[in-house]
Amino acid sequence: MPAAVPPLLPIATWWCLVLLQLPQALTQPQLDPNPEKASPAGQAFPYLSLDGSPLNHLLLDPRSGHLYVGAVNHLYHLSPDLQVLSSSQTGPKLDSPECLPPIVSRDCPTARVTPNTNKILLLEEGVDALGSEVAARSLIVCGTLFQGICDKRSLGNVSEVLYQTSNPVDTQYVAANDPRVSTVGVILNQKGVGLMLVGRGYTSKGPSDIPPITTRRLSPSSSPVRQAFSQDEELGKLVVGSYSEYNNNFISAFNHSDHVYFLFSRRDMWHRKEYRTYVSRLCAGDRSFYSYVEVPLECSGGYNLAQGASPAEHQGRPALFVAMAAGQASTPTATGRSALCVYGMSELDAALQRAQELCYTEGGRGRTGQEEAYIEYEVSSKCLRLPKDSLKEYPCGGEHTPSPIASAVPLSATPSLTRETQLTAVTTATEAGHTIALLGDKKGWLHKVFLQPDTSGTLYQSVLVDRDSPVNADLILDQSGQNVYVLTDSKVSKVAVSQCEQQPDCQSCLSVRDPYCGWCVLEGRCTRRLECSREGQANHWLWSCQPANQPANQCVTVQSLTPVIQSREEETQVSLTVRPM
């Protein structure tokens, strides 16, 4: 391949230009069939051991990048590099789930020194309806002590209590008083009023009339009965006929568009009596819960119990990523068999809207006459035959519309990936338009999965984070997207999402099959795409995950160079012989 070399042009630079014009080979590096074996056994990452096992919750402040950890009897404030900035001890204290606070020993014979398990850890922004900051941002902290009361803490120093429920009344009992019973929360701003929607399971001791979903006021008003964290008559709640029968195991709560969603599992009380996973939805501005509707989720293969979830995007479209496990017979106990299933939010909303429409206008019956929507939670409402435009006129319901509505038809998905170890957590990242799912499991592993446009997934690497210590559902990417914070029973770890720079040459870079990585030709190093200066030009950045239906990227090597030595002052012909590696 002869070419004229202009004066003063280094041969090494000219060689790079020749490399870009070479035809590509037709074969790709093969994926190691055992990713856990192939993963870097000695991959180093920073971690911090903390008191308060098991650690319960992890929260990232998107403004500062600081972390907050809720644990048993402890609360921590960490820097992005896992340095403790402040901490506070939240227990143990004299308490009993059978007694109402304040606890006095002579009035409560079952009172014991009791640990305080963190149940809710959320960030309150302190903004009005227009987004203007009107109050200090704060940390919302709720535990199992004193019937699940909450307080507000300073983001700069978690030992500084900004608001505390000193003498709580029954409307201020928020979280479950049992460490084994789930509680989730999500914060809303309705016309300048800060609210927290809380989902909690049923507890057999203590107050037995707290609904599965309630709305809580975050700031006290002028009225003495409207205290912070209270649930008063003006605020919505999910009314149920039997609290013990509808013992929802809540997994997560989140906002999307103009709605609030809850993900939970429970026994199907209406049909097969089997445990299933559900998603429910409310209009964000619906204080009466007229708009409440839920739909069961189906993950093909018998994966019926949600373990963790993450609302994110796939291929530019909103989606809900759910780590599912197969239940043990007809029980709420998860087995080791698990899967990742992805549900498009548009498909989910369509399923929820169809259930509403059928219950509003068709008596809950579909075109074939089969029941496809019904009233749940043993309340007196029933599906009706209202005018056909009722849903359009009342998208968030009204006093005359039926509720709470449930769909009898599940929203189904095919697993993106299946595992024989129980998955416990999921989060996602987007790199150059590609979706990567990060999955935690019960044995302390972090799995990295490359998702195709059709949501099928390829496991390309697994990293042991904390042996035999379950990964907490709060799996969070840092501000840069280059690391993921992993919470286990007693540690917070900061694990790199990729280690492209550790691949020493082109061959190893392409062989790693990491969607983050590619060979930056002119710079001669393995990089993420945006780290390569000419990544937008053809053949300048060779992706390690080139699709099978495209010509494979192939490294080349120089076999011979003639002449070997050449004066920079003299123009001459140079011949290179190259071959694929």
C-alpha cells in the first residue's frame, strides 16, 4: 500500500491514517459464557463500613452529590467520595408497637428498649408551585419507633433536627412500626403545598386503621389539627374494607408526568388468590383518590413478585424496569429464580386507562362480555355505564365515578434476563443512546446488562461487591454517571460502571464487550465514546459491542515498513504491510 509522505509528517501519524482505510473483518470477539468468572476478581473500588446493620436506605442529593444513609439506630451524611460529613443516632429508645407515644413505662408494660429501623428517607425541596425556593431544603426521616413518626433534618448536618413530632397524635403515625413491613413514600407539590404520599403494609400491632396509601402534609398550617406529617380529612387516602386482607408489600413509589405510581405485591383477592405484582396510579392533583386505578404486571416464566424497580428511559421512551422473583408456591416468599422485566410507560398508562374506561362506561366488561375491570378493596362502589365521553371529561374521576378500579387483564412482558440468584435491585444508565441495566442480587453481586432495542439483555460483566450481603433496592448512579453507589447490609460502595482505561490494547478493548468501551484509534487507547476526540468520524472509535448485523470492528497491526529509517527532509515512497490481529 504505497503512499507519498509529505515532509515533516511523522510516520506514526501516517500509519494511523492508513489504518482508518483498511477493510473490516467479518468476525467479532466472543462473549465469555461465564461473566462472573470473567469479571475482574480483584476490581478495586472504595467502600465505607457503617454501624447500623442492616443499612436501610440510600439517598442522593442531585445538587450537591452528597449521600444520606438511613440505618438501624443511625443516620449518616456522606460526601461523594464516601467520607462521613455528619451523623446522628436515632435509637434505640423505650417503645412498644402496642402502645401509643409518648411511652411511659408504668402505662405500657410491654415497653422495651427498641431499635429504630429507617423506613422513609426523602428529600424535601421547599419550593412553591412556580418552583421558587420558599423554605430550606430538608431531609425527611421516618422510622419504626413511636408508631412510625417522622422528622425533618438539616441536609448540612443530619444531627440538626428542623422539625420533630414531639407529642404525636394518631393522624401523624406514618411508617410501619414493624421492620419487616414495607413503607414507601414520594413527595409532591400541589399548588405550593408540600405533600407526601405514603404506601405502607399492614401491621398486626398498634393502630389498625391506617389505610395502605395516605397523603401527608409536610408543613404545619395555621389550624392546630393540620400538623406536619398529619393525614387530615382534606387529604386523600385509599379506603379499604379489610386492612388485613389487603396487606400490600410496597416496593417503590414515583412520579411520572402528571401522575403518581405505586409498585407493590399482594394476594389477588378477586380471582386466583395467588400473589401478584401490581402498579397503581393516581392523578397528582387528586386529593380525593377518585382517579385510583391499578393493573397487575406479568413477567413471563412465573416471575410474580417485584423486588426492586427503576423508572427510566429505553430508546428515548419512558419505561419501568422491574426486578422480579418467582414466588414459593402460593406464598409471598421469593425464591432464587428471578428476572428483569421492562414495561413501557405508554403501554402501562394505556392498560390503566382502559380499565378506567371500561369501569366508567361498560360496567367493567370488554368486547367479549368478559369482566376486564372491577372495583377492588371491598368498598361499596361498582362499575357503571356512564356516557362514553366520561373518561375524557373526568380523566381524574369525580364524586360520581367508580373507584378504586382494578384491571383484571395483566400487562405482560418477556424477561430481558433471567437468573438463578434472587435479584434485589435495578437501576439503569444510558451511554451514547444505549441502555445498560445494573442489577444487584441477594449474594452481593452487581451485574451489568446490555439491553437491545427489543429489551432483550446480555449479561457482560458481574462484580462481587459484598459477598453474601444482599444489595439494597436503593441502587443509585452518581452525578457523573461514571459510578454506581451500592448499599449492602453494612457497607456503601462506589463501583465504576466501566473500566475502559484498564484495557491495554485494541484487542483487549474490543474483547471486553463492554457497551461503554471502544478503541480510540488516533489516541491509541480504550475509552468511552465521548472521551475520544474524533469519535463522530467513521472508524475513529471502534465500539466493543458492534452489532452482529454490521461489519465487525477489527484491530490491525503493522507487519512491515519500508524504508525503516527515513530523513524528514527528503520526500520518498513509503510502503506498509498490515494485517488483522
